[in-house]
Amino acid sequence: MGRQEQTFARGFRIGGFCDWQSSRIEGEKVGTGKPAEGCAAMSTGAKRFFLEAVKPTVDEFFRDARDIRRGRLAAIVLFHMADYWNLESNKGATPKTLRDALNILHRQFIKECPDFRLIMDIANASKHDRLTIGTDRKLSSSDQITRTPGIFGAPFNTAAFNEASIVIVTHDDGTEQPLAGIVRSVLEMWEAKIQ
């Protein structure tokens, strides 16, 4: 195992690397809440992506929570924020180390915020239409991201006046959940990390 792999296996900053298992932007030793030795605040790449792409895209979706396209885009940028976080935390790492670290980060984010799993599946289903690799997903198809019919889309006499039409995610087990709540949950996770 080379120096870089040892660095990541231990989860500490050695040389130019910060703790990739950090739960705060400053970079902490795992489980201590203390900054890893020599880790300064994360530079601007991840924060800039958050402020310039993630936050505005999510805000656009919140202004119109009926828009499936904006909901998909919000999920995509929230999911890919993990890529920026990983690259920022592992500058100079080899591609294999980056891939391994990203997989670990995904699992960590799912533990911190279970809705991150849904955001990951929504983003990947939006890109690939069907998800066939892996078994721990919550949804398998882009067809599971739908919009409830509003009063003018529902059969006559079945919708209440002024009933909201929103984007719904239907899990593989049949559970339905509003996309806006999932997006809000993951946004709050990122906001806590970026501040």
C-alpha cells in the first residue's frame, strides 16, 4: 500500500491530504470533532459549486415544486456536490483512490442523511433511465419520479379545489414521498457542511 492509500485508510491528513471522512468543512479527525493536523478551511471549489450551482438550482425547484425537470436538476446537483467535496478533500489523489474515497463518502452521507440515498438514485435514474447495478437502491427507474395531477389533471370530481400538484418519488417498495422534502433534507446536510 502506497503513502496515499495509507493516508486514506487511516483517515488522517498526511502531506497534502485532509481527512476525507470529515463531517465538517474544516477537516476533522474521524470521530473527534477536532481538525485534522494541518487542515485549514476547505478551499473554494466545493463551496463555489454549492453557491453558484447547487443553491440556485434547488431554490428554482422550491419556487415551483411541480416542475419535474427542476426537481431532477436539483437532485443531480445535490448528488454531484459529493464529487466536488471528494475532489476538494483529496487533492492530488490517484483516480483509484478518488473512486474509493467517493464510495466511502456516499456511504457516510447516507448514514448522516438517509435521503442522500434517494438523491443518489434520483440523479442516476434521471441520467440512465433504469438502474440495474447494485441492490441497495430505493428506486430503479426514472418513471418513479412523477407529478401528482392537480385539479385540472385529475378525473372530474376527484380533486379538491386548489389541490397542490407536486413531484412525487415512488420507492421500489411502493412508498410515495414528495421530492421537495428529500431535496430539503439533503440541502440542509450540505449547508451544515459548507458553513
